[in-house]
Amino acid sequence: MSMLDMSLGVCRLVPSLKLWLENALIEVGTVDAASPREKGDIRILLMTEIAHATHRDILIDYRDGAPSFHAAANGFPARIAFGIDDAGLGMALVTELVRPAGMPAVGDEASAKLMRLATRIAKSDATALIQGDTGTGKEGMARFLHAQSNRAEKDFIAVNCAALPETMMEAMLFGHRKGSFTGAAAASDGLFLAADGGTLFLDEIAELPLALQAKLLRALQEGEILPVGATHPVPVNVRVIAACNRDLAAECEMGRFRSDLYWRLNVMPLELRPLAERRRDIAAISANLLLRHFAQMGTQDAFPWPTAEAMDRLTAHSWPGNARELGNVLQRAMVLREGARIDTGDLNITGPVTTTMAPASNDSAPVRLADVARMSKIDAIRHALRETDGHKAMAARKLGISERTLRYRLAEMRELAAA
């Protein structure tokens, strides 16, 4: 777990930031901004505490007005300014700047719980099976398992089984001897031996033919492979992580996947949920993608911070393409946006949103966008309070707002109910 310190001022002004950082597996300490520090320490300070900052720190200016982000440069620390309306993405950006390398971007508490489980799984050498829809980050999870394991110094070899030519699958995975088939002018070690001592990630494992599944099963059971054309097996020391976007148990029932191989792979199962089921991850992943694309653009323009309405639109979308679709939408919006910030009109999103509303009668008044946004916030507050059994501080943390802001919103809701 990584560590950093926040000043007492930041803790008082932006209390929800600590939860964001802890969800990214960062251990947070609280210090006085003027207190002594170890060389290389990173601190999150208020802009008013700049006198105590180093170039490694992050300065937060929590105030009303247009948000802004300035990367660390020329000896100055990174600076982020935002207010209540932009707090969700603001805290996600702060977290992204200090997120440990190899750690997937997460903001949802359930996702953080999954990452803590993955950290424990990484320490073992057991085979892992990652299942989830396309675009949910299966390879990112596999890379995290490798980076957190004792094999981190060795190679991580990723192969998409669906992309391997069927006639060459066996030779590419297990290697071959010279002259073992037409065109084999030289011997090849194959991917198992290339990953020796490290990790072999087999994506789309369900695409392997049944005959090759039997050979993979032996490799996992015995820790040895038989290259094409060889007469003696070759020992290998490889951790295998497999992934699939289909239900492998159902594939076994249909006779398309060997059940014995399934159980050999399913020692450490990890299930990645669709993005639509982990709403707070949307802000975290958006922060990651925006920072990455902005750096790649190499522009001197201001950071294209999405408006609160744009973030609401991103959060409401069903994301059938998951993080991959989100990345496409944001990259397109950054290039084609009309103004300095990304607004809802810059988001080329197709398909329904997940927010459900009662159908209006034909003679009802037109629905205003402001009313829709207000009702969405009210629903979110009610849901958070239900999940926390009415505990306001915990509900505020789940919503990414301060407890004072939550009390203000609740007062608004009481006024609306009384009207």
C-alpha cells in the first residue's frame, strides 16, 4: 500500500478526498503543513500552504468558480482548483496523480474491495481466472496481479487466443522443433517459455480448441510443456492468468470448454462488473483518460475539464462498451469540443441512459433538464442514505460531497416536499 500525507487544512475542507485515496489503496496520514518531512515525501496541501510545498506535492484550491488543473512543471507542484459542483472529478484527478503505477483507476468502494482481494491473490502463485464483459479491464487486472506478485521482475506475456491462427496455436504457445512441420526452418521456444519465471496472460481463453485445451491442462498440472515435434517435455515455471468475456461454466455445460481445465483455471476467480454497475469508477477512469490524452496532445491549452452536466451525462449512460467506449467518447470530446470545457453537447453518446423515469402523460408540461438533474441528485442522496442506514457522514463520503453540502441538499429536499 502506498503512503502520502494530507494537511489538516485539506482534511477539514475536502473530507471526502481521504476516501477516494483509500479506495486507490493509498494509506493517508494527516500532518500539519509546516511539520518536518522525509526527503521524497508527497503531500496534498491547500493553495494557501504553498510556502511549505515541494515540486512533488499537490496543491488544492477549493473555491467557487471555473475549475482548473496545472501539471507540475518548472519546479512548481501540480495545482488543482475546484468547487462543490466539480468536486467529484477534482478528487478523482488528485487521486489519479498519486495512484500507484499498475493500479487500475477505481473510485467505487466495491471496486476498491475487489482490488484489495486482488492484492492478496497476487501474492500467491495460484492460477487466476478473470471474467467480465469486453472493456471492463481484464488485462489491466492481470497486469496488476503480475506487478504485485513475486514475479514482477520477470516478463509479463499477454496473448489474445482469439487472434492466434488456429493452425499455429499449438506451436505459438508451446514452441516447436526445427522441421516439425512445413515451414519450420528454425526452432521456436513459444510463449510459455518466453514467460518462464513470469506470468502468461491468456485472454479469450474460451477460443482455444478442445484438443489444445487438453495440452494446456497438462502444462498447468505438471508444470511442463511438449513442443511440437519434441519427444521430451520441457519444464516451465509460469503463472497463468486466464480471462474470458463469456461464462466459462456455461461453456462447459454446452460442451465447448473442458470442465477439468475450467476447474484448474478457476482457482482464484475474479469477476469484473460492467461499468454501469460501478458509477464512481466513471469519474476515476475519466480522470485517468483525460490526463493521459491531454499529455499526449502536448497542447498549451487549458485542461479540458468536463462540466458538472457533462459528468452527470457520463454517469447516467449505460456504457455497453464499458471503459473502452468511455475512452472513445472522451478522446473525441477533447478534440472536437466547442469551448474551453467539455460540455454535454461535446459528448457524442448514443444509446439510453440508465436513469429511469415514469412516462409522462400526453397533456403534461414539458420536462426541463434542470428538473431532471435535480431529481437525479435527490435519487442519489436517497440511495446513499438507504445504503448507510441514514448515517449522514457515511452517505456524504459515498456521494463525494461534504457533510455540510449534504445537509444543505436535505434542507432543499424538505422545502420541495413542503411546497
